[in-house]
Amino acid sequence: MREIIIGTRESALALWQTDWVLQKLKAAHPELTFTVKKIKTKGDKILDVALAKIGDKGLFTKELEIAMLRGEIHLAVHSMKDLPTTLPEGLTIGAITERAEPGDVVLSLKGYTLDTLPRGATVGTSSLRRRAQLLNLRPDLQLVDLRGNVGTRIAKMEQQGLDAIILAAAGVNRLGYDRLVTQHIPYDLCLPSVGQGAIGVEIRADQEEIAAVLQPIIHKETTAAVLAERAFLRTLEGGCQIPIGALARVEDGELLLRGLVAGLDGTKVVRGSARGPVHEPDRLGMELAEQLLSQGAAEILKNLRQEIEACE
């Protein structure tokens, strides 16, 4: 195989991530030719409806996965936070690259942080996870649904006169908007989405040659961390549009995983953490999920699903 076709979404952030992977692969394999194919996904087409109302299974990945199974592309580059925890039959994760800053940031043209936002301030976010944690911290805030890519959300903040918006630090930094960041939100206040800040490459499970090509860009510590987070989410049976946050890191030779499950209004939050061997990320994720389920997360999740179904 001399030419490898890389599939990607068309958003500015997706293209940045794909180019980053492309440059790493070119450097590792100067003998190969790489071509990028842009594919529009359902999540890119529906921009006027909140994510929670249109379902999240493969919202930003399905069309890329179909193209891969048809043999139209050899691999697909994703934000790991967009990749469902259970992949379609015949597909697998070929590589998880070194993670950027995994947390969330506040952007405010008025210079506000979470502490200095006035009572009743308007804050834009499309994420139920962020919404729940923000309301737990500041129940007085008026939260506004905000869809679109990073540039679009920043433009809407200005057009709608929002006091602040909350975005993933990685996307903001990658696209050069870090000058607008007024606060890097501490993890104690807001845990990120599972896999946030990491780039993943999905491939067909039967393509060993492609898997071998990806070996140089695999980052072992990030891979262990993200796999633990994904096992945590999968055990809770939560999609990316349910208020579940998690962050794993390798510390002192062990994997430390922190996680939470929150109700939509932020009044109920169950948090926990667990440590385990780096080589057993799946077990660690499952253990923490079971721990939180026994501490009240099961009831929160049951109520959440009923609320979301009632809105559909």
C-alpha cells in the first residue's frame, strides 16, 4: 500500500487535527503518500438544535465510519471525545496521540471568570456536562445553548452579548483563540468530557498494515488515560450528551482516575476517584463507575434518561 487516504470532518478544528496527524505520519513514513478526504457528518449539518435533542451515537463519526467500511478511506481522525465508547463491528482505535490540555476554559470579551461573573450572567455552552457542573457551582447563571465550531461560538458571544462562553481548552488553543481565555477552569470545579484534548485515529480491525503505520504516533500514557475514561463512561452507559465527566492521568507510575455524574440542574453530583495499574485502564474505569453507581449515580442516571426522553 503506497497511498493512504485519511478521512476527516470539514470543521476548522477537525482539519487542524487531521493536518497534525498527517505531518506526524509523513515524518515517520516519507516513503508513503497520504491524501486527505473531507466528509460532512450529521453533527456538522444540524446546527440549530441542541445536541442532547438529536442523539449522540456517532453524531460526528458515523459517515466517516461508513466510508471506512466501504474502503473509501483507510483511517479517520477524530476528537476522542466524539468517538462512541462502543465502535461499529469491524472498526477499532488504531492510535491515540499525546493529549493537549484536557480541561475547559472561560472565554469572555468582558474579562469575566467564573468567580467574577455577575449574578444572573449569561453563559453559552452546548454541553449538558458543563451546564450541570456550572449550575452546581453557580445556580444563578443563565445558560444559553450554543452550537457551531469554535469561531462561530465566539462570534455568537459577541453578537448575542453573552457575558462568557465555555469551550474545550484544546480546541481554543489549536485554533489560536487563546488570547480570549480569561480562566482555565480547575478540575475540582469542572471535570472534562471523556477523551477531551486527545486525538484518535480509527481504522478497520482487519488492516494490520495501517495499524503498523500508526505505531509511531501512539502515546502510551494518553492511551491508558483515555481508555480508563472510556471504560468508566461505557460502564455507566452514558453518551457524551449525559452529564458525566472524567479525567485520568499517570501519576507516580499509577493511573489516577477522577469521575462524576451530575443531574441536569446541578443540584445532585456524585464524585469519586480511583487508582490502579497503568496496564489495566479498563478495570480501573469499571471500578470507579461501579463505585459511583453504588453512591447514588444510578438514581441520577435513571432520572436523567427519563428527563431527556420526555424532551424528545
